[in-house]
Amino acid sequence: MPDLAGAVWPELPERPLLVLPLGSVEQHGHHLPLATDTVVAAAVTRAADLGDALLAPALAYGASGEHEGFPGTVSIGTEALTAVLVEYGRSACRWAGRLLVVNGHGGNLDALCRAVPLLREEGRDAAWFPCGVPGGDAHAGRAETSLLLHVEPRAVRTDRSVPGATAPIGELLPRLRAEGVRGVSPTGVLGDPAGASAQEGARSLAGLAARLAAAVARWDVDATGRLR
């Protein structure tokens, strides 16, 4: 997939699909880097067969207020992220035929569900796609650790990994909203990284990339702007 950042404008295809990885800068336990969500979104995008789509530089800051109890987290919040996505789409769609945001962080969903439908109402063909691993734990557990072991193994401090709160996310949500992640899990982990492997990460990445490619081929957008 050609990179937008390295292109010169006369070489750009006419009305291309522009793909924007969206992540966050937030704590991911004792063992995963702050850029984990951005790394995953970019890796899924690169692994997918999206034809002549252009890969934009990743947007690395998102809405991560629930993680602000930990040093290193930098959140721009839902309102600011919504505004950024709207203005990004308005500008990019002057020359891009479609805009797809590939999202690596669940906290960005409210902004995406506001910004993308607005862009579509304005006549811009925008959509978003989530990078969640089906059946995976919520944060910095086995699923994300496996992905990072496959994509950026040297960034994973496997000797420092510890479990966190392992209850289903639905049970944890009330406390997460009231207390933030640190109030629920002092380690910052929602899940357990035990058993993570690069092999599992490779399978997860391949599955996510295949689902992304199939969703782009269908381009069936729901009311929230999500590709189905």
C-alpha cells in the first residue's frame, strides 16, 4: 500500500481511498508500549489487501481519559477528537474519493460515531472500522500482547507482564466510568497477558486484515459510520 507521506502530488491516483490509522497514547500495563493502539491500527491497515488505497500517517492521539490516572497517557478527549476527524475528513475529501478510519482504541468510538456520520451527511464518503480481536480481553491482555509480539516483539517487556482485572468488561464498565482504569486495575491491565504468543498474534492480525479487506470491498456503512 503506497504511503501518502512519501508521495508527491502528481503521482497520486484520482479520487483514491485514503486510509487513516487512529490510535492513542495511553498506558498499556507494565509490558506494552504507550503507542500500542496506534501500532495495531497501522499494522492491520498495512496487512490488508486494499488495492491502490493510500496509507495516511497515523493519528496517534485519541480520547483516553479513562487511562489518565497513569503517567504517559495523553488524551485530547472526545470533543477535540471529533473536531479533528471532521476537519480531517473535510480537507482530505477534497481530493480523496473515500476516507476510511481504522481505529485501534475503543475510547475513540464516541468521536467516530459523531464525526463520521456528520461527514457522510455533508456528502463525503467516509467510514470507520474497528480493530478489536473477537473474544479478546479488553486492554493489554493476551490479545494485544500477542499482536505486539508478532508486529513489534522488541517493544514488549515480557518479563514485566502482570495480570489485571479479569472480569468481563460488561461487569467492569460501571466502575470504569466512575473510577477510571486505575481504580479498577492498579496494573493498568484489563485481562491477563499470560499465554500470549507471536503465533497467536499473527493469526489475529491475519483475521483482522481479512475482515478489513472484505468490509472495504463491500463498503456497506451503517448509521454510525462503521463498515459492516
